[in-house]
Amino acid sequence: MRQRIISITIVIAVVGGLFALFVYNAINGSAIDPTIWNEQMAIGDVETAKYHYTMYTDIFCPYCDKFSDALMTHWDEFKSEYIEGKNILFEVRITDMNYEAGHSNNSRPAGEGAYCAAKQGKFWEYYHGILGQLYDDYHSKGIGIDKTSEHIPDLEMDYFYDVAEDAGLDKDSFVSCMEGHETVNELVSNTNRAANIVGGGVPYFSFGEFTTSGFAGNFNPETDWKQAKLMLDAGLTKQR
């Protein structure tokens, strides 16, 4: 009888603990996906960050590029005000959704390149490098800026190789990684994972408890930055 009472007491304690944990999580909330998919694609202190901001993107998604271009143009301000000032961990999750959807053949090699660059610890250099090159060559001329504009043509692999070299990557290692498709499995896997989260496509943003999709910029770094800041700030104010 005594043993039975002890067993019942233990069960009650366990159930009570689980219920308390459930209540705690319901009150305090938690990130949609608190894990980092690729640590090289995140900026901030993973150990101490108060907020986890995530952007799901495709390098050949013009609406994604408008947001990223705004951040890139104001990179020092972004790091000072948000990464350091607000203690945010900002993560970019690269996909090739536009390749999978048949919208851009460039999406696959661009995505592979991002993961190859991450293997060298040079993701941000490559990411900013290719965004800048695409702007100079196409976006600034009205090409590939939205669904109705002239599409960016299929690019030769040398386009991505030159971007990597200009960004300071080891070109031989980058070319070997690309030709061997060493990162395609990670890219495809993360694209599938992202599709289960974002639903309708990219860009998709998870800024703390604030989530939204799309970005109606126009490659104007000042007006786009103001819009980006509104989204970033929403993640700071919308808490459970």
C-alpha cells in the first residue's frame, strides 16, 4: 500500500511538472525554430541574444533582395542598433525555392554558392557580394526587380566564381565545392524545411513573435531601410 502511494505521488509530481512547463511556455512564448540552421549564416551572440530574428530567402527573389539590400546599405547601423544595441541574433536561411518553382535556374547555383562560402567562413562576404553584383548588372537597370519585369538570364557559372573571388574567397576551393555539388543536399534539405514553415514563399520573416511575408521595396536604400526598420521594431514590441 505504501509503495502504491509513493508511485501515485511520483506520477502526480511528474504530471504537475509537465503542466507547469506547459503554462510557463504558454506565458513566455518561444521562437518558431530556435535552432540555427547554419551558424555561418547568423550574426550576433547565440549564447546571450535576447531575440532570434530569421529571414527565409532566395538570392534570386527580388523582394528578398530589396530587404537585404536595405540592410546591407545600412550594415553598420543595423549591427549597432539591432545586433549589438538590442542584442539580436539575426539569421539568414538560404533556399532555392525559385529554382524548385521553375522561376529561376540561377537560384540553385546561387544557393549552393552561399553554402560553399559558409564552408570557408565567408558567407556574409559572398552574400553581400552577389547582391551588390546583381544590383549593378541587373536590378539597377530594372531587370529582375519583380514578377512583371524582364527576367535575369541564366548565368554562367563563372559569374558566381568571380563574385566569390572578388569577395575574398579561395576561388579554387569554391569552384571545387560548386563543381562537386558539395552543398546541394544541405540547400535542398533546408529548402524543404523552409517550405513547411513559410507556405506561400519567400521572403518570410520571423522576428521574435512577429511574423510576416513579402517586402514592397523598390531598391531605394533609404525608403526600404525605413520599411525594414518598422519590421525589425515590430519584433521587439510584439511579445507574448
